[in-house]
Amino acid sequence: MTDTALPTADPAVPEPPDTRLPRRSYAKLAADESREDFSLRYAPHSYRRWSPTMVASTALGGIAYLADFAIGASIVFTYGFTSGLASILCAATIIFLTGIPIARACAKYGLDMDLITRGAGFGYFGSTLTSLIYASFTFIFFALEGSIMAQAMHEVVGLPLPVGYLLTTLIVIPIVFRGMGALAKVQAWTQPVWLIGLVLPFIVLAFHAPGSFADFTHFGGTQGAGSGFDWLGFGLGTGVALSLIAQIGEQADYLRFMPAKTEANRKRWNLAVLAAGPGWVIIGAAKQLGGALLAFVALAAVGETHALEPIAPQVEALKPWLGSVALPVAALFVVVSQIKINVTNAYSGSLSWSNFFSRVTHRHPGRVWYIFLNLAIALTLMEMNMFAALNKLLGFYSNVGIAWIAAVAADLVINKRVGWSPKYIEFKRAYLYAVNPAGFGSMVVASVVSILAFFGLFGEYAEAFSTFIAAGLALVLCPLIAWATKGKYYLARPNPVNGPDVDVADVTATHTCGVCETAYELPDIADCPVHAGPICSLCCSLDAECGDACTKRPAGEAVLMPIPTVRAR
């Protein structure tokens, strides 16, 4: 056998130019998924290593906040017991019903609230505004919770409030920096202490002052509202309670790590999603009523101002049993509660800011950098004493928040079922219009009208029921616009890679992105004509030079590029 040498290039013939675009490399923090937690992309099955019970427990640990106590007390003190009770229960019902489809979608598709919003009627850039709405929710409630924690430290050790605000901000950074793994551990370790601290004051009241429960039902508030039912008080109180509707977004940030639903875990999966998704509001409503009860009992001893601060009612309730140690025990409960919720607020805020700036700037230095932005805004609000304007601030915010959530819920429940919206959630830039008028348009119209009503333009009843106007308009307009446009603005082009009509044997098979040269599971991959091959969703989002060429090609022109399988897990 004669050996044959490999052919050598003819030096006289120049090599063809390398037309490949340079490989993208991410900043160190953005590339570290142990901290990044797939902040801008689909959460792959390989990363969803927690059980349904563990995910649900972690998500529910994030609702340990005491803002519920302050909100409930503020509503009942302002509008009386009967109107306050009706407000809290009505708001909880609305939050629960709108949260069911959102929670199930996030858990099923492994997507956070921002990515769900993109594909549920808002479009790629349309959901940018909702990222700001969600970010506002996280820093407003971080500031509220931080104020409560600072009040507790001031009562115990005399720490000046401005210093307390700074300390409550700094203490969460190391935990949030490390991502979901650290958050899960913190929530698990602190849960027993929190549960004991939550129920102990009510046990003491049941033994020491059992008549306070009946007396509370006749409480007419501190501003002359009376103990009977009043429609204006009911509407205004519901608006304040509905400010918590965006909490489903924080629950979704955990639910996206739910493992795949199988026959073996179906019952546990459904229960976990229901409990950790919309189920949070059942505990939340109970906390609002409980906080109002504790504030009512403490009112005579501490005065109205301090009764609205959760630390003082906790101390008053515990004194009959704990005496002089009631203050440190109550303070421990407050600090644990506020750490549990504020790590969630800071974490979710970093996700929402990442989503916002990645679309606006086409850059992503890493989720962790946006922790500092979110906390800086929250600290500023605390130093401005936002706690003093609680009702007005939350009442205004709820108009926008409920318009957003109601529009998303309408798409998931109505539009997708009747065929005006794709049956699955498409979140990738490569297949979306910049703005979808179905969700985005309905939210903007509902928000503007309800805010005008909130400021009294349409009379006192419209002002009181402005949040109902926001919810009603969003729920009606989203399907109406989708029907009128025949669902045209949901998909700029069909998804030939992993759309609902594509027969894929294994969606967990990984495929190499032609830009960053990293393997990702199929749902995170798009076909790209500019790069002549597969591209991951994040590289697609950050591409500032492509001009959205894939969504602007003539109708019927082929775009699909080969998507090679690297390996299957």
C-alpha cells in the first residue's frame, strides 16, 4: 500500500476570506450561571434540580414580609373593619384568580414574568415597559420592608433610622449575589423561626385577651369611617390591597425552576404550583387581617403612628407572656421576616432591570450589577420616608400593576384558548414583533384611564374604584384587540425550530449557539439568517447590528438554518 500525503494549499492561490462574525464572550459575572441564574433566558431542565416541594417552600419563604401587616392595619384604620375586611378579601380573590394561569405558564415553560409577558401579548419591546413596572414593585416594597426592619432596630438598640436603612440594604447583598442556591438555603433555614414568630402573638392574645377578637369586628377606624360597610371605603381599600398583585412576578422567579411535570409527580407538581403561585395571597390576606388586629389591640398603648409600624404591635401582644424580653423577640421576628422578603425583592429586581437594559442597550454585564441599582433606588425611598405616604403610593401603583397582570392573564386564559394567540409562549426576539397591541395596548389604555380616575377626573366613585376600571378594561381590551387584529402581532414569523407544530424527540437536547459557541437546550435556540445558523436567545437579544433581519424577510422566504445536535442529556 502506498502512503498518500495530505494535499497542501497552493501558495499562489489566496485563501477565501473568513466571513464568520467574531465569537461573543460574556463578562465574567454574566457567564457564571451559578450567580446569573439564567436571568435573561429559559431555565433549562438540567438546572431545575429542585423538587416541586423545595421550589414551593422557597417561593413561599419569600412572602414572609410584614408589609402585609402594615397594609392591613392602614386599610382598617382608614376605612373601618367591615369595609377593610371586604377590601382585603376582594383583592385576594382577584389576585388569586389572575395568578393561576401565570404561575402555571412560568412553571411549565421555565420562564420568568418578563419572558412570559413578551409572548403573552406584549411583544419584544412592548414588555420593556412592564419590566420597569415590575422593577418599581421590587424597589417600592424593598423600601417598605427595609423601613420596617430599621424601625425594629431603632426600637431595640436605638440605631438611627437613616443608619438602619443603610444596614438593611447592605445585609442582603451577599445572599442575593449568589443566586437561587443561596436563596433556597436562607428560606429553608429561617422558616421555623419565622413561623413561630408569626403565630405566637395571636396565641398570646387568645389566652390573655380573647375578647379583643370580637371587639375588633366593631372597630370603626381612626378617621371616623365607622364599622359598617361603605362602598367608597371598600373601593379605595381594595385599590391599596391590589398593589400586591405584582407579587406573582416574584413567585414566578422561583417557579421557573420547577422540574418538568410527569405522571409520577403530577399531583405534587400541581399542588406546589398552586400553593407557591396564587396561593401566596391566602397567607397574605390572613397576614393583613392579623396585622390589623394586632394594631387595633396596641392602638391605645402606642398611638396610631406606632400601631401602623409592625414592631410595636408585636411587642404589645407578646408582653403578657414574655415581659421584658418581648422587644428583642419581636425584633428578631421582624429582622428574619425582612431578610426573607428583601432577598427576594433584590433578586427579582436584578432580573427585571437585566431584562430592561439588555433590550435598550444590547449589553448585559451580569445580573448581579443590577442588584446595586435596585438597592440604591430603594435606599433613596427609605431615606425619603415613603412609609408615611403608604396608602397613596400603593393605591397609585396598583392601577398600573393590575392593568399589566390582567392583560397577561386575559391572553393566557382567553386568547390562547380560542386561537387568537399561539398555544405556547414565544419569548425569543427572533420571532416576535417589537410591540403587540393586544397586551401592550390594552395595558396602556387601562392604566391611563384608571390613573385619571384615581386622581378624581371622573368623580369620587370612579376614583374609589379605579383599580376595578384598570382590571376590567385590560380583561376586555386584550381579547378584543387580539380578535380585531386576528392575532397578527404575536409572531413576526413562525418558529421552525421549536414551535408547537415541530416534532421534536427531545427538547432537552443541547445545541451550540453559533455566536457564543455554548450549548443550550432547544427551547433557548433560534435560527438566525445573519449568523447563518443557530443562536441562543441571549446572543439574539444583545445583537445590535442585525437590524431584526429575520423578522423582516419577504413572506415565504426560507430562514431556517441547520440546528446541529451536540448531545442529548
